[in-house]
Amino acid sequence: SILEYTNQRYKAAPKLKAIRTAKSIDPAKLLPIRKVLWENTKIIDKFILENPYSFKQRDLDILSGWKRRVQERFIMLKHLKNYTVFMSVEGGGKLYAVIGITDSLSDMFHPSNLPLFMKAVLIPFENKIIYDSLLMPYNIHIGSNMRRGFNEEYRKIKAEKGIITKI
């Protein structure tokens, strides 16, 4: 809904009309709309004020929390029982516990493909961290030495700062 609203107001993808009711959309077509939204989170405030789709207050509160997003490059490091660990590349060594809203990230990304560099936008949802539905992996091969280095960094950060479970 917020993407459709953003597109209606800012015409980031003018050929894309109905997003909310579409059966499927090529994620690449959503990228320009997503870019506009995350570059100007006042759009979220406008959406909440107008409430064009008559959302319940609980849903508006969730949407308001998205202004606290974490948008950067990450390394999807490992799948644990209840979440997948994302390590920030730029954020001064932070670990985030990220879950998939409908599908487990471990179902979408096989453990043998980890670690995996990617761009992502992490957002809060009901005291958990999810992503904004678009993960953009880089096609970079990670060798065993780098993998070992990431695991050492993971253990160090986890011991010093822990894993962030809420943003």
C-alpha cells in the first residue's frame, strides 16, 4: 500500500498502476518507487495522516516505525533457529536478527550460499526485524579465508555487542 501511494504521488514508475491488487510484480519495477520512499520518509507521515486505505491504528503504528529503518549493505551470515544473522558492512560492526515475514530466509537462501553480500532495508515489525521485501544480493564469490574472517568477526561482535533483535 505504501509503495502504491508513493508511486501515485511521485510517479516513480508511471506505467505501474495497481500494486496492492497485483497478483505478481517484477521486483525490479518496484525499485524506483522504493528508492523514492526511503529517500523521503516524510511520505510515511503523509500516508499516516491521510490514511487512504483506512488502516487500523495498529497498522499505522507499525508503518510509523519504518522511519527507523536500517538501510545499507549487509552480509547475510548464517541462519539460526529463529532468525538469520545480517552483519552490517558500513554500520560499525552490528549484527541483526532478521526474519522473513512469509517465508523463512533459510528457505530462500540455502546455507551453502552463505555468507552473501547484499543491499537491504531492515524495518521493525511487531518487536522483530524484517526486510522491506527486496533483498539485492551481489554476485561475489567468498572464499574460505574471507568466510573464516567473517565468522571470527561475528563471534567478536556477538560477544561484545550481542545481536540486535529490535530497531
